[in-house]
Amino acid sequence: MFHRRKKESNTILLPLSDSSHTNTEIPMPPSHTHTPTSLRNSTSNLFSFKSFLFILSLLLNLYLLLILWAPSSFPLHPTSTRLSSSSTTRRHILFAIASSSLSWPRRHPYLTLWYSPNTTRAVAFLDSPPPPPNTNSSSSPLPPVIISGDTSGFPYTFRGGLRSAIRVARVVKEAVDRDESDVRWFVFGDDDTVFFVENVVRVLSKYDHDQWIYVGSNSESYDQNVKYSFEMAFGGGGFAISYSLGRVLSRVLDSCLKRYGHLYGSDSRIYSCVAELGVGLTHEPGFHQLDMRGNLFGMLAAHPLSPLLSLHHLDAVEPLFPKMNRTQALEHLMEAANVDPARILQQTVCYDQSNSLTFSVSWGFAIQLYKGNELLPDLLSLQKTFVPWRRGSKVEANFMFNTRDYPRDPCKRPSVFFFNSVTSDKGGIWSSYTKHDLGNCFESNTVKQLKQILVFSTKLVPTIEQMKAPRRQCCNVLPSSNESISIHIRQCGINERISMQS
């Protein structure tokens, strides 16, 4: 408790502590002993007002110093000052495609697979004007062509490389410097890169375009990543740069390119310049460089649990579907992708316990039918239907994913049903898959009689939260006829496991 102050004493009595039984007295300073109360209040008020003025003046001076000394060409923070609360759409993304007058005539059919002037913003950068179009060629619309600027003044010392790597790297600057309105993301790729635009939009929506963000993926080849970098976005697979980062990178790119004349490719240069800005790679496995050759079946049948964003190096692989050329096969894949883009190539595994069968569904591409119980983890690894990008007997097949052997004997492989058609209505989506004949292999009566598999699903529209923590979907084998089986793909229950129930 507190004690009264004694009138005859110039002391202050402090409260007693819990353990003290006596008063503690602290004498007042002599200078305050005879100071009138009114004078003390006046002095205190004057001191407070002067302190306020001093602090206000100090803050104003600091603000002026920041304005004068901060470089006018760079933001004070690594974010854009633009405010945007709306969702990212196709019109917010500008695709910049690197090509040449030599490759343009034979590769522009790839662009027609995904480019639409009504919904997609894209420009193509060439070294010189392309030749006049062949009168017999497709009349499908193509992106506007821009002739790249002169790069003869930049050093290039990589022995055996191509100087065009500098021009392709500067596509980043030239695309940004176009200063097109309402761009949130710049996406870069080659003229043989096929993008799945709706999935690109959906994936980039996970990120804040007002931050400095560099999005892409490695090569599928371990050796290619060792040679170049595990933190570099490989350019053929495509990569994205946020608007905010693009503005800054555009300003420093030319000075940066002069330091990296010893590098081989354009993507190495972009990676180096982005790294100098202190920005690392945000990995998205749906961008596919495809540093491999041969048959892509093993990769497409066990795609990672991530939206398909791009396919590259398609000239170096076999057609994706049998009895079709490359363009026809890609058009066929696009038929499914256009109906349900988020589900394309997504792997779902379900079991028919009554017939002891395992179905591995790569939606929109193929279904593999195994006799017996195949455990899910085994089916997630990729069958080695492909070979490394580099040729030679001494080249090792080291990839960035788990692989398993692909039997040489066709009769030891699972039965394969390739995507045939897709229809949709308000009730859902039906896709059909027809059996691919491998010859005179012994099959059980159930498998031998089966000619078609029908798959029912609803359109996959994951939220941003679901994309950040994706979960594989489940499926049921429905009662069917001898020649046809139906499968229903659906969300898994909370405690549901993807396994053969015993």
C-alpha cells in the first residue's frame, strides 16, 4: 500500500515491497525543492512542443534524403506498386516465342496448336523476316512476328556454340520493353514448345506477380542439369518471369550479358542475370524440356502430380499416339486438354478386386491394364521407353525421376488402351480408350474380350489451396459388359487409400 507524503519533509515515499516492512525514502533533487508548480508545468509543455518539432523535422529530412538518394530507375522495394485484386486470366500473360526465319516455316504448326488471337497474347521474335507462306500451308492464325535487335556488339566466346543465344536471351528485354498494358507475367519458350495455356494461367495464379518471381523447371536429364545448373529454368521447356521482375531485368540485361559471353545458351544467360538480382528459381515440374529421345509413353503415362504446362523437343521423339504423325498426335492430345485441361495426363490408379486387375489411367492419353495387384508406388515410377538426349554407347541414362524397366517382350507388358474420344455435358465428361493390339499374346478371357474402356469424371477445377497441396484422385471400376469396362474418377475420401482392398 501507499503511505501519505509528510508535509514537512522533501521526500517521496515509495510503495512497500512484499518483503519490506519499512518505508523507503528518496530525497527530491534540490533544484525542484522551491520551484513553483505553474512554472514547472509551463517548462514541461514548452519542452514537449520543442521535442515534437524536432522529431517532425527529423522525419521530414529522412524522407527527403530517401527521395534524393534512391535511384529513380529502380523501385525501393522488389515489388511493383500496381495493385490488383482480380484473378489472373489468359489476357494477363504475354508469351514471347524465340524463332528464326529458318525454323519458322516448319515449326509454326506447333504454335497453332495452342495460340488463339482471341484469347492468347503472344509475339514471335525472328532474326529476319520469314519467307512468304506456302499457299498450301495451313491458314491458322499465328502470333505477330517481330524482328530482333542487333546483337553484334555482345561477346560470344563459347567454342562451337551459336551466337543466336544472345539474341534469344534479349527476347526477355524486347518483350518487356514493348510495354504492353495489363501484363502480369511474361512466358518465354521456343517455336517447338507446345504450351497448355489454361494450365499455365492456373499455375501462375498461385504466385504474386508483384513480387520478383522466376518460374520454370530443370531438365529431365541429370547430366544436363550437372552441366548447366539445377537452379536454371531450361528455356525450351518454357519459363515465366513476373511483371515486376521483368521490368528490373530489362534495365540491367544488356550490361549483364557482357559478363557472360563464355556461356553456351540463352537460358544460362537469363539464369545468371536473374541470380545477380538475388532471385532463385521457383520450380514447377509441369514445364517439360524433354531432354530425351524415342518414345515418351513412359513419361506421359506417369506424369507428376502437377498440371501439364509444356512439351518441348517434339521433333526428336516419336508421335505420341500410334498410327499418327507428330502434328496429328498433338492435335489429338489437345482434344482432351481443351475439355479438361487440369486433368490432362493426371495419373489415377484403381483396382478391380473381383477380377484381380489394376488400371493405371493417364487421363486423355492412355490406360494400362495389369493382371494382378500392382502397388501404387511401383506405378508412379516411369517406364524407360525413352533414351537419353545425348547419343553414344558411353552415355549413361541418368534421369531426375525414378524409372523402371520396360519389357522388350510385348507380351510381358500391360495391355494398353489409347485415348480415342471425349464428350462432355452438364452431367460430366466421358472419355473413351480403345485397345492397342500388340500381337498374339496370351491373355485371360476377361482381358482378351475387352476392347474399350470408358472413363467418367467431372471437370477438374482445383482451388489455389488444392494446387499448393495436391492429392491424387481415386476411381472405381463399374459393372460392365464383356467388351467394355467403365471407370469413375472421383475425389478420394478422407481416410481412403489407393490400394487393392483385402
